[in-house]
Amino acid sequence: MSEALPNLEMLLREALAPVEPPADLIERVESTLESITALAAEELEAWELAAMRDPRNWVRPAAAIVAGSAAGGALIILQARRRAQHSPDGLALARDAAEHALKDLRREARRLLRVR
């Protein structure tokens, strides 16, 4: 019985050992989020307001808005965290980056609304 316990402890230590993520994980996540955001923007650009009279046509634009917003928000957070980690005044830079991203978002939304 006492022999099984050290083996169990050793197995638990090995199983719960910290694992370093791959070096390019952040870049892969960011590129995936950027592609989701771009696809959502393309989907929104493609819809026609005349087709919105039928509620059955609301699903795709609504899904594009939700997916694009979530991916864009996650992308903003990732970029702000990266800037905060790599600079001594990281918090102020992260706040500035978030404000800049929100301004870009407002400008893009206005541009899309003017196109319609």
C-alpha cells in the first residue's frame, strides 16, 4: 500500500506540472480573431436592407454582429495585454490602445452605416 502512494504522488506531480504554451500561440489566436472579424464585416457588407423585412433573414446578420463583436473585443484585449506586458508604463498604454480601438470601431461603424 505504501508503495502505491509514492507512485500516485509522482503521477500527480507529472500530470499537474505547468505546461508552457507554444511560442506562436498568441499570433495564431490573433490571426484567427482577425479573420473572424473580417468575415463578419464581409457578411454585414453583403446584406441588403430590403431583405431585412422578412424576420427569417435576420439570423445571419445578427450572428455576424455577435461573432464580429466578440472577436473584435477579444482581439482588443489581447493586444492591450501584450502592450501592457512589454512596456514599463503598460497600464497607461493599454488604456490608450483600448481608447484608440474604440475610436476605430466607431469610425468603421459610421462608415458602414453611411454606405447603406
